[in-house]
Amino acid sequence: MSWKRTGSIDPLALADARLQLHWAAQAVAGVGRTLNIARPDDSHTNFCWSEVHQALLQEPIEGVQCGLRLSDLTVIVTGAKADELPLRGRTLDEAFAFVESHVGQRLHRPNVDLPDHPVARGVRFDADESDLAELARYFADAASVLGDGARCWPHHFDIATLITLSGHGEDARTIGTGLSPGDAGSAEPYYYVTPWPYPDPSRLGTLTIGRWNTVAWTGAVLPASSFAQVDEQEELVRTFIDEAQRCIRDLAALH
């Protein structure tokens, strides 16, 4: 997968489109939420990135695979009975109804707190097309640098991988690496590398790229605005991830 340059749109201007995509994804995630056997980590609801479809796809269930194409806010069904529903000018209820018509039953609505947006209350989707296309580029790039194991989680709407350093279950020491398209703490997209359990901030090493976040959660952060105008964006992101993971591995080795 080739890197798709981002930064033509101010990263701080993407929040509205990001929130509309986040809510649209809930209709598609309803497939895993309803039809998959529940898993403790909620992975039964997550998405993988499809380079072919340029979309987030749910696991196929009974021959049906549903997804969300980010660049034009369209719910898609792949395979022999391919179909799609552009959501511009439509409501979240219509998105659910479309997916339900393909799986043959009513889908569970999200049972977690999600960031508020008028589309959650019946207002029609109207996200800016350029902003949607830019966010699609962020997700495609993240999938490229994170590799085949990357998954998008509908609760936080981030795309990430998890490396287990040692232990199992709740006692495992891990490194989470991913891209958030933005959240309550950051209006702009950002890459992150976070250790678990969180170390004491005084033990964190020095980063030459990005910074350490220690408010609410601990991890290395690379905001989109810090690489928006850089020529070698992919190289910078990969270097940030490698350096932050190395710092965390060094901490784990000293534990």
C-alpha cells in the first residue's frame, strides 16, 4: 500500500466529519455486535481495513460482509450480493435499516457512551466531502504502517495493533500502537504508542519525535499537525513508532 499524503486540510477542521463517520460506523458494527459471539475484548465488533474497497469492513457472517467506505460516507455490502447506500442526506436509522435488510434481523444499537453529534438524534448526514476523503487517507496510511493486524474499534474509532511483551490476560504487559482520528482530548488526528500497565512518568525516556502524554493515559503522541507539512510523512511516522516502541521495550526490560 502506498502512502497517501495528508495535510491539505487543517487537521483541526476534521472533527465534524470524524464524528459523522464514527456514528455511521455504529450501524455497520451492529453486525458483529448482534450476530457474533461476544468476546471479552469486544473484538467481535471491530473492523479491518480493506485496501481493495478503501473501507472499514466487519468480519463476514453467513456470507455477508458489511463495511463503511470513509471517503464518501457510504455503507457497503461486498460479495455476490454487493450493494451500497450513500449516507449523505440520509439518517442513522436508514443506515441501520439498510444493513438489517441484508442480514435479515434487527441489529443492536451501541451500548456504550459515544461522542455526541446531531446525526445521533436523527439529523441527516452532511459531512464535507473533502474532509471525508482526508480522513480516509489517514486511515489508509495507518493501515499501511500498522500492518495486517490493525483493527478499528467502533467505540473509540481508532485503528490499532497490540503487541504482548509478557504475561497473559489482565497480567499481560503490552504495547498498543495506532491512529486516533481525534477524540474528546484532541480535535486533530494523532498517532500513539502506549504501554500497559502505565509506568511512572518519571521513568519515560526521551523522544526525538512526538511527545509523551501523561494526562488521563500514558503514551507517546504524534499529532497530525506536527507532520502535515513534512515532505517524508511516512518516514517520520514510522520513525516515531519505532522510537516510542523501543523506549517502552526498554522500560519493560528493566521491570
